[in-house]
Amino acid sequence: MNIHHFIFILFMLSAIDLTAQNTDVNIKWKNLPQIPDTMGFAGAYIATTDDFLLVMGGANFPDGVAPWDGGKKVWTNKIFALKNPEESWTSVGHLPMPMGYGAVASFRNNVFIAGGSNQEGHLSSVYKLTWVGGKLHIDNLPNLPSAIANCSSVLIGNFWYIVGGINLPDSPTAEAICWRMNLAETAKGWEVCPSLPGDGRMLAVLGDINGKLAVLSGVSLRAGKRTYLRDAYLLENNDCWSKMADLPESVAAAPGPAWFDHKSNNLIVFGGDNGALANQDLKHDHPGFSNRILMYNMEDGTWNYATNKIIISEKKQQEKIWAPVTTGTAYWAGGVVLPSGEIRPGTRTPQVLWGIINQD
């Protein structure tokens, strides 16, 4: 057994916490058409409007050189749209600037994006995108209270929540901020909610649990050094936080928001980075991020691993499937979509995964 195989086995074992039980959830995964970029993007804004699935912005290394070999990270302003699972993606316009790693929400057939980063730094700008007569119309909305990137967001009712992140590319600590905007009354701007307990964090996963904001995991920074978090919190009545059960492992940068399945009363998290290999200099030998599925059961307040994973059923395709991080989720065409994202450090993918829960 060579050293890389040994490290991979340690990585897989580290993802298992014996206090978490396995449980059944039947999610069938398929590949949708790939986005029209040979590399794909991390940090893209993922949304839906007029029945279209949208992948907007993000960043990659277009020269094919990894960051540890001096590759330059480049942001895009491209917007791709998919009308239905049987068609191909089309280009439908551009964001106001190259940008990614910010917040996004879909509301009443409009798309809202906020913050993020690009080559110039971190952003506080907020935009409303509307398709009118086949053309993209962009409106400016009230800026965020400060620039933020690597944050997390979720829409709950009319309210768009943004949590955590970092103010500057070289910020030594992450933020504990929680902001929200009423998307039915955007002129009122941003409301500052109670700060998140515990460590400030970036790359957390948010969820909507019966109308309450859930904040899960993420990464804290102390003098710029990452600590992978397992704690979780619920915002009660928008005025106080309560503690949820800790996750069995970190799910930092997992596709978000998490998916709440109303039939089973479970909040579902797909993959993520547990940090087990964060201090290993593996470069191209990194085995990829977790393809495990975690579920929070609202009835007993416990975390459980799903017995199945993020795998395409056809054997000939299994070796090609990687669970992405630093991407969003969208609930579209009867299932949850995980478009593009980062599958190993420095490596993006154009693949688009589509998972449908069997409700039988």
C-alpha cells in the first residue's frame, strides 16, 4: 500500500463518527448537461427564475495551472441558463462585473445577488436581476453593511439571510455577522440581526427549518489559521440563538443552502470538507471531498448519516463523480441540483448533479 492510499483510508475513516447513526434516504443521482465551460467554476451564484436554472459568476484557473504552481485565479461575469434537464445550457448575459463567493436568492421570479469577491477585492454591492422580454435587467439595491465574501445565505419566507464570511482577502478572523433583507421591501435595506454565537465563521451551511434560520459548521480563522467547526445554531424569532446538536464532522463549504425534506422532517447536507486533509500537502493527490450525506432529524434533534452517498448509479460513471464544495444548491425540476463547484483543492468541475428523493 503506498502512502497516498494510506492517507485516503485515513481520510475516509475520519469522516465517520460512531455517535452518528446511519439511516435510510433514497436519493437517485443523475448527471444533467455540463455547463459550457471546460473547467467549471467555484463560488458561482446558483439560482432559478422563470423555470430556468442559473449558474452565474464564480472563479477558476483558466490556464490550467494549479494555485500552488503559480496559477492565477480568474473571476467571470458569465451567466448560464438551463431550461429543462433534456436541453443544453445557453449563455443569457453577464453580471455587472466578474464576481463570485457571495450570496444569492431567488424570490418572485427575480434573482438577488450580494457581496462576494473578484480580482479587486471583496464587494458590498447588491443587485436584483430580472428577465424582461428575453433581456436581462439589472437594478442596484442598498449595499451590504460592509464588504463580505465566503459568506452563506438562505431565503426564509420574504427574508434573505446572510451569515458569516470575511471582510478582506487576508482577514485574520472570520465574521459572526447575521444580516437580512425583506425582499418584498428592498428599499428598507439591511437589518442587522443578533451576532452568531461561538466563533465567527466562513463557508458555513445555512438551512430553513420550519421558518427558522439554521447555521451549521463552517471554518473559523485565528490569525488566519483555519479551524473546522462542528457546532450548529438556530435563530429563534430573529432575536436569540439556540444551540443545536453538534454535527459528527465538519461540513465546511458544502453546497448550500441545505435541503429541508418536509416528508421526512430532515435537513439534508450534501458532502463538505471535514478538514481531515487540510494540513496535508497533497496537491493533485488529494482524493476529493466527502460524498457522504448528513441529515438532521427535527423530531429527535440528532444527526444521522444517510446509507447512500452522492454517486451516479451507472458503474461506468462512478469514477467520474466527485461531490463538489463551494457551490450552491437549487430546488429545480423535481430535485436538488449541485452545479459545478470545486471537487479537489484548485480543481473545478463543469458537471451538474441532480438528486431526486424517492418518496415511495
